[in-house]
Amino acid sequence: MELKVGVIGTGSIGRDHIRRIARASSGARVAAVSDINLAAAREVAATSGAELFERGEDLIASRGVDAILVTSTDSTHERYVLAAIENGKHVFCEKPLAPGPDGARRIVNAETAAGRRLVQVGYMRRYDPGYVALREVISGRRLGAPLMVHCAHRNRSASDSYTTSMAIENSAVHEFDILRWLLDEDYVSARVILPRKTRHSHAQLHDPQLILLETRSGVAIDIEVFVNCRYGYDIKCEVCCEDGTISLPEPSHPVTRTNGARSVKIFADWIGRFEAAYDAEIRQWIDATAAGSAVGPSAWDGYVATFTAACCSKARDSGALVPVSIEERPALYRA
Ligand code: NAI
């Protein structure tokens, strides 16, 4: 049976996922689209052959839609994910699950009450071959126990609407999710240091920021978030273990030698850097949904990432060490 997917949010990543489904997926098609920007949605509907819905809620309730992909603005995720759960439909929601932990927790509560997993969150790094390789080494203890992790999240430049809190709540959430997955444990405390601010930033953005996390077993993590680094999109992760270190590999580019210099291209943005991961996460979501199951980053994972981000924002604003006190994982997410 072909899975009929309804997409809410036909902006940048929404269009990207629509192309991805059309390109890569037998077994699914985009049957419906919706966006508050009707002109944008109409254009996508015309080119993809999907049905246009003015309201996301009507798309979710439609009998012509089996599963939902939410790629609208952060602040709208909660209402669409809750509506999907209410309609008993599987939903893939781009990160963050909600802008703050309260909204994410309401989603966890609704899914728990429904008694089955319906939500997957778009933390695509879990599908990146480099992170998968790191996890294998760490979980197999091939280098002994992990002790420290050094990470960097760098973007070439940030827009004037990008703020100090977005660096943590919108960008570093990827780090919070992937590191918890890599180490297979939760965080217990957070601190944030504000280094000297780059002259390339603006009044509403303190850039860079340095996040320090500690896990339950005592692993110390530092994450540099630097969104005006000027040279490209660069994601780094080095895990220091008892018997050696392991670093995140990147998809390779050819090496050019000319004019007395050797050079390798650096990715311009996340779409190029994580393309294989986006393909794999959507592929897995379609297969699992068609089989009636849910896999990948759960609503609980989405909640924990958002909760950690809120703790880090508090730590930055107060300058203090803030405990990250996460409640016990509900039974639905323990398997
Ligand atoms: P965008 O601004 O290009 O697109 C957002 C779309 O949502 C716009 O077309 C807008 O009109 C629509 N929208 C706003 N309010 C709406 C509402 N009430 N109902 C329906 N549609 C509404 O933004 P972009 O970059 O596509 O990001 C969308 C989401 O995807 C964000 O939550 C973002 O954090 C996430 N994202 C995730 C990435 C990842 O690496 N996993 C990468 C880029 C974005």
C-alpha cells in the first residue's frame, strides 16, 4: 500500500523533504500540502500534484492522508503534532519538537495517553554514517569508557533575526540530542560561558557561546556554538576515551592541489553536510509508518533536548551551574 503523506509547512526544509519523498521513496507519495503562506503551498501543490489544504488541521483529519510531516515554524509544531495524535496518525516533526519544554511535555503526555508511539522528531544526525560509527565504538567500549567530548557547531553567518537564545534552542539542540544518543545517558548539569563577542555579530546575538554539560556518569562535554564563523558549516565532535580518541568523520570532498596550496571544500550548510542522513531518516520513517510502528528519535527525546536547551538558556542568563533534572522516562519510551 502506498503511504499518503500530508506536509504542513512548504518552506525551505518542507520542500526539501517533498523532493526527497518524490525522488527516493517507493511506497509513499505526497498527497496533500498546507502552509499559512497559501501562495507558497499552492505553488508546491501545483508542481507535486498534491491536494492543497488551507488549514493544517483539515489536512490532518483528511481521509486522503495517512501520515503527517510537520515542517512549519517551530511555534506551530505542538498544535499540529497534537492534532495528529488525536487523529491516531503517525507524524514526523522537524526539530525542535516545541520551542520550550512545556509544549514538548504536552506532546509526550498526549502520546502516552494514546498508549502508542506515533511521533518521530527530525534529529537526523542519528542517521549520519559518521555519528553511527562513533556510537558503535563508544557502545562497544573499544576504546574504554568515554571521559570527555569536545564539539563545535559552526555556521558561516546568521541572519539579523537570529538571537542569542536561538543559538541554544534552535542550533545546539542538535548537539543535545546526538550526544545523549552517542553516550546513552542523560545530562545532570549545564553551564554556559560567553567568550568575547565576534565583531561579525549584531546587538541581539551573543556569538560565540560555550556550553559545558556533565552526564550522569561524569563525562564532561564542551560545545562551542559559533554561528558567524565566516568560513562555512562545520560540525565537529571528538570523544576522548580511556584508551584513545575518536573523531567525527565528514563526507569526503576531493582534494585539490594547485598554485602551491592544497585545498578541500567545506560545506556551505546543513543540507549538503547531512543529505544522506535526511534521506535515511525519511526513508526509515516511511517504512516504519507503513508497518504501523514508530522508530528513531521519539517525542521523549524531543522533550529531553528541549528541556536541556531551557536549562542551558537559564545557565547562560544566570551565569550559574544549573542542574538538568530530567524525570524518569515513561514506560512507553523504555523499549
Ligand atoms: P521556513 O521559514 O523556510 O519555512 C517554514 C514554513 O512554515 C513557511 O513556509 C511558513 O509560511 C510556514 N508556516 C508558518 N506558520 C505556519 C502555520 N501556522 N501553519 C502552517 N505553516 C506555517 O523554515 P525552514 O528552514 O524550512 O524550517 C522549518 C522547520 O524545520 C523549523 O522548525 C526548523 O527548526 C526545522 N529545520 C530543521 C533542520 C534540521 O536540520 N533538522 C534544518 C532546517 C530547518
